[in-house]
Amino acid sequence: MFAYWQNFFRKHGAALSVFLLASVGFWIFMMILLPQAFMLDFSLRANVPPPKWGSDAHHYTAEHYRYMLYGSAQSVDSYNFVDLSVFARTIVAAIFVTLIDLALCYPVAYYLAHAATGGWRRLMVLSLIVPFWVNELLRAFAFKIMFGGNGIINNALLWLGVIDQPYDFIRNSVALYSGLSYAYILLMIFPIYNAVESLDRNQIEAARDLGSPWWRIHKRVVIPHAKPGITSGCTMVFMLTAGALAAPQILGGPSSLWFTQIIYQAFNQAGNWARGSAYAIILLVVCILFVLLMMRVFKVKLGEIAR
Amino acid sequence: MSADVQLDEVWIRFGDFVAARDINISIRQGEFFSFLGPSGCGKTTLLRAVSGFLQPSQGRVSIGGRDMAGIGPNKRPTALIFQNLALFPLMTVWENITFALEVRGAGRAARRKKAEELLELIALPGQGEKMVSELSGGQRQRVAIARALAAEPSVLLLDEPLSALDLKLRQHMRTELRAIQRRVGITFIYITHDQGEALTMSDHVAVMSHGVIEQVGDGNSIYNRPESAFVASFVGENNLFSGTVAATDDAYVTVDSPAGRLRARHAMRGGKAQLAAGDSAFVFVRPESLKFAAGASSASAEASSTEASSSTGALDNRIGARIHQQEFEGNFWQVFCDVDGVDKRVKLSMVNDGASMGRGPGEEVTLGFNADLAVALPQGELAAE
Ligand SMILES: Nc1ncnc2c1ncn2[C@@H]1O[C@H](COP(=O)(O)OP(=O)(O)OP(=O)(O)O)[C@@H](O)[C@H]1O
Ligand SMILES: [Mg+2]
């Protein structure tokens, strides 16, 4: 370990080494650890207005975590079904969106990496990237208009005679799932694309030559090779979807609340920063545990994702 | 025996580029057939047409008498060993080997049994549980062969499979491959740019250049009776004298060259004479066919003894030369001589019979060779050095 740092200093020179270490350290500490530590601290204290922060009233308590479970700080008679069901639905929906993205992106990534050539490939990559120059809110509103009662999709379906009255895509969450699936699609495509592209084409041909049908080539050769990319794509999409706010706010139906919206309400409408922090921490921890569990199930190591 | 793999008038084009031009080849069941040619001449392309990864632009590929048009690589009775082997790095050795059986739905027990059999065949018994990355280069090579054989192909296609190995291992694997081929008795089609490999292993060799088959034959006829200047210059070493044909008959050609008037065998191609008086021609003489002739040389003792040992006695051709340099290779002496009017130094190989050569650089000598051991061919493209 000591030898490593010695070598590090020799390689980069003292000034650069100090700068690198300081900036990385600053980033990790100030941008990641410190804010999260504050959140954690907040979540474990009583909810008092800012002037009383630091006073005795601002004492430590687990009441906000209990509230999430039981809907009250004292009684344990009934569960907090409202918040818990929103939480569960958010997680399930995020899984669902992740799976949709995976199903959409794997074929596209494979096609880009191994079938598309030259100009056609560049055109496809561009048409994937360019729409994301439009900002997230604008994109969400565009989806809302598209899926609205008078939107282009309803009009097209009416005109084609598939339906005889407008379908409520918003109330039925179709708009929300579409919007969320689209929002993070690049984060799914590019890790998979990178992983698939590094696969030696001869391996695909070898499997084919040995008589393998296409699906077995994917099952036995391409997917095992692309697993780290698939994992990192799924992880990012899942985390970001579970933590999304804009799309659910704009595209969600009146009855479908996203867990982040509850957190948002706690902070901004109820003025209950402590509860908001506790809920945010719960979301974070559950998401991380879920991802770690999935990685264990699919036998992926954390180090592989970073490849 | 029937033709197992047959190519009829096969052309392969990539846009305007012709990668294979009017290929006609007939490969018999159970033979070891090699395509030999320099890099980029279209060997891999041709092999891909046989394995089904590529459809010929024109012409017909048939295997076992069956036209292969429209049949994909996974449905053909061929197995291909790739230039880089393309073993599956995330599977164990035995899973690699039995992938073809897995595809066909064989049970695990049957696959394990087959894997052990094949591991035995390739002399790696008990190594099935290893990962591919834990094997040496030569062992990977053999696993690739086993994986292909497990598919029970009637034709095994090998794309320069030994090129990544070091010289010693390559030579060892040559023998091994040949032995495996004899044991399993299926047709091997082997691609290489290494003439040593092609000549030692093959029943027949097709020499290719720029998408054209220059000559097909067994190793002996390719080496001793080349039919084109390309083959003569590509296979083995050859000294070259260019000149103009003075006279021809069916058996011999007389060529006027800067080195003098030379007489050489008249090489036929497809039974037809290739040269007539007035044509530009190359005369090729192998280094081992050249001798020191008595006469101009002052060191006569060894020279006359070498000459006497040649079977025909008097030499048909004599060339005045000057020794530039000589290299001792243990079993051989390699002597490089300057001949006036010839650009490239003439090389002569002599078996080291124990006596010292008795000649030195700068010495004027007379080189000689018999007409039967030299060949005259129409001028044409030569293999790059
Ligand atoms: N898909 C392709 N598109 C265009 N040209 C190609 C394609 N595949 C091969 N070629 C060209 O065809 C020629 C023959 O290529 P091929 O790979 O068959 O050579 P090779 O004899 O196997 O050479 P090597 O010994 O280097 O492997 C080359 O000039 C190559 O550039
Ligand atoms: Mg090749």
C-alpha cells in the first residue's frame, strides 16, 4: 500500500498528486458523503422548525422511520398502507421499466455493435442521442401531449379505427411507463453496446458454425459476455427510475403517486424535512440492497460493472 | 472415392473487387487438402464460402454431392477452426468441446462422456474442468480441434490454426494434426501461407494468388513441377534468370539470358505447351540443383567430387559467377554468388559432406545445372519476397 502511493507520487509528481488526491477527496467528501451524512442526521431527529435546530427539541428519534411503517409515531396497531403501497408500487414499476428498457435496448445494442455498418450505424447512434438534447421537462410534456385525449396517438388510433373513443393513456399509466422507459434508455443502450461490441465476432460465428440457433448464441455466448454491461445498465435505469420525479409528476395519472412525490411533498408542502430525509434514505437503502441482491442472484461482481 | 467438396466456377466479389475468380476444385473424401497462398489472396474468403458464412457471387459449392446454396453455416456438415480459435472464454474446456452436442440437446451425462473421449483423443485427459484461459497455446489449439470434431462434421475447415504458435510447437502440431486426421478419417481443408505446413501435411495443395488457383497437385509436383512463375517463386526457394526463348521442343526450352544460353525443362500447363520461340521466359533453378562445375574454378578437388556425385555427370548449363558470401548452416553450405547481368544474387546449397568448401568470397567460379532440374516458364507475376 505504501509502495503504491510512493509510486503514485513518483509517476505524477508532487504537485499533480496532491491536486488529484485533494480534488477526488473533496468530491467524495463534500459532494457525496457530507450531504448524505446530513440527510441521515436529519432523518434521525425530531421535526422542528429551523430556528430550533441544534436545541434540545432537535433530539434524536426513529419516529420518521416508524411513521413510514405504521403511519403514526406512537401506535403500532395498523400499517401505513398509503406510503407503503406507493413505495412498493414504485419499486415494482421501476423493475418493470428496467425490464422494458432491457428488452428494447439489448437488440438495438446488439444490432449497433455487430450488424450495422458505417454510415447507417452513425445515423442510428445520432438519432438515439440527439433527442436527449431536449431537456427532461420538455420531453415529459411532449409525451403528455402525445398521449393526451386529443394527442397524436389517440387521433391516429381513432383514424385507423382501432378504437372508437379516445383511450386514457394517462390514467392507465401508459404515458408514465413510456416516458420513464424513454427517459433513461441511453443509460441502458450504451453499457450494453460497449460490452457486446467487445465480443469477438468469431465467437458468434463459431457458435453458429457448431449448429447453434440464434437464441442459443445469445444465451450461451453473447449475454454471458455482456453481463457486466447489462448489469450496469439495469442498475442505472432502476436507480434513476425509482428516483425519478419530473416524469411521474407530469405524466402520472391522478391516482398513481410515485414515492419520490411523497418525499417531495414532505419537504416542500408539509415542511417536514426530517420525514422527507427518512423516506429518501429508505428509498436509497432499499434500492441499493435490491441491486446487490440481484447482482448476487445473477452472479455479477461489483468490480465487473466498472470494466 | 467420391468428391466430397466441390467448387464449380465459383466467383466471389466484394463490390468491384474480385476475391475469388473462377475457382474449380474437387476435394476427395478423407483427404488432407491445403490452400496455400500469400496474405490477402482470398483463402479465408474461399473457406467462408465452403462453411456457409458467405454466398459465392456466382458458381456452385457442393458438399457430399449436395448443392449448398441457401444452406446456412449451422446446417452444413462442416466445422470451422478459426484463425484465432474463437474458443468460448466463459465456458470450461469440456463445455467448449461439447457445445455442438448441447445444441443438439444431448444430456449432461452424454456430453461429459463425449468430452472425456475427445480429451483423450487430443491428449488432454482430465483437463475438462479448466477454463480456456488456463491452457497453453498448444492446448487451446487442441481444444479447438476437439470442439470442431465433436460436431461430427464430414469436412473440417482450418483457417491458419497454427499461425499463432511458436515454431517448435507449430512443427509438433503439424504431426499431431496429420495423425488426428488419419484417425478420424474425415476431409480436412487447411489454409495456410506457410508452404512448409502445406507440403508436409497435405495430400493435395492448391496454390492461390490474387483470388486465382495457380496450380493444384501433391506436394511433390508443386515443388518439382511448378506450372507458373508465381508457383515457382512462391513455393520453396528458386534462382531466377529471365530471358527470351530461342527454341523449344516438347521437352526442353532454350532461353537466351544475360547469364548465357540456358536449357531447361518445358513446363506444360493442362497438357499444353506454354512457350514458343521469341517469348519472354523465366528459368528457375533451385539452390540445391546448382553445382560448382570444374573449369574456371581453381579449387578443383571438391568441385569435381561434387560434380561427379551428381547423377547425370556432365552439366547441361554453365554460368560464370563470383562468390559473394557463404554461410555455414551445419548440414548445409549456402553460397551466394554474383552473376553479371542478374539482379538478384544466385544462391547455391551444398550438403556439408564433412570437407571444408575450399572456396572464399571473391573467387571466380563456374556454376552448373542440369536441364532436367531447371524449369522454363512464361514470365508472369512473382511472389513477393
Ligand atoms: N467483407 C469484405 N469486404 C471487402 N473485401 C473483403 C472482404 N473480405 C475480404 N475482402 C478482401 O478479399 C481479399 C482476400 O481476403 P482473405 O481474408 O480471403 O485473405 P486471406 O488469403 O485469408 O489472407 P490472410 O492470409 O491474411 O488471412 C482481401 O484483399 C480482402 O481485403
Ligand atoms: Mg485469412
